[in-house]
Amino acid sequence: MFNQRECYLFENLNDEDCKELESISKKVTYKKDNILFYEKEDSPSLILLVEGVVKVYKTDLKNNEVIIRRFRATSLVAEMATFENIPFPASASFETDGTVILIDFKRFEERFMSNPVLSGAIIKSLSRKIKKLEEVIDLNIVLDTTARLAKYLYENKAILDELKNYQIAADLHMTPETLSRTLKKFSILGLLEKGSHGYEVTNIEGLRVLFE
């Protein structure tokens, strides 16, 4: 069931370690819109996303979702809560059908956290997520609407094909109407071109000029 190639964190484990890891893990499948976990739930398992897309979000006082991040396979999801033995600080649900591997953390900690290679890989994973969080803060607080969308599209050129406009708007913490107006402005500037299936980026360097 467990294949270390499904996650770079475990790619250096030998066959014996993989068998032991499999013995403390279970694979669970989900349908689109299924909840992976709720805010304030306990987090006893490491969650390894191996198929699908998961959004992590909080709900404001008006019951609106504020998306913190999307995770795509293959990735650990919300592992900091598990490491710190605290409840999940946000909720998560599937935006597509998907699959996760749940790893019993108590047994994982006893057996594997003393492995220096594995521990180093986990530290690197957490460091990347901290860097990603810094980028989210920069994107949503420092930059204005035009620069925010330009940077988002520059760094995620294929995102217009992957996500619907309301999902992009949620990622950028702007209204769908604001996103629509800004996309239209970019089209007029020759940065995007609107086709039968939506917009596509036509001037990637022009986008960069808007946020640098």
C-alpha cells in the first residue's frame, strides 16, 4: 500500500522501513467537497495527500471561507498541528476526488523521528511552507489588487486553466467582480488573451513589470 516514491520525505527509506511505515498507515479515499478535517479537531495522524487537491480554510464571522492554501499531491497537510500536538487551526476539504495516507504519529515518532535523514527532510518541508506563508502575506497585504493578480499569474501561469475565477478570487482575497475587472484590464493591456475557454497569459514579462 505504501510507496515511498509517493513522497520525497520517505524516498530514502529501505524496504524494511517501508513495511513498518505501512503497518502504521491507512489509505482513505474522499469525494469532491468531503471534509478532511475541521478546525479545532484533534490531529493524531500525519496526513499525506497522494491524490487530488485539498483547500485549507477558515470561516469568518459572516460564514465566508478564507482560503489559506491549496495542497496538491504529493504533500503533507497541516503537519505542524500534529507535530505540536495541538488541534487543527483551520478546516480542510477536497476540491476534487482524492486520497490521503493517514500515519499514526505517535508510532511514527517512536520509530522514525530519530532518523536524521527523515528529520532533515521534514525540516526542509516545514521551511518551504514557512516561505510559502511569507509569500501569501506579501501577496495579500503588501501588494495592491493589480500587482497581486499580476504576481499570482506570473508565478502560476497555468492557473487560469486549473481553477475557476471564483476560486482564484478566493485565493487572492478579492471579490469575483474585482477579479473580472482586473482580468479585463490585463486583456486590454495585451497581457492576457480571452478565448473560448477563458483567459490565457500572452505576455508573461509584462505581468512581472506590474508587481516589481
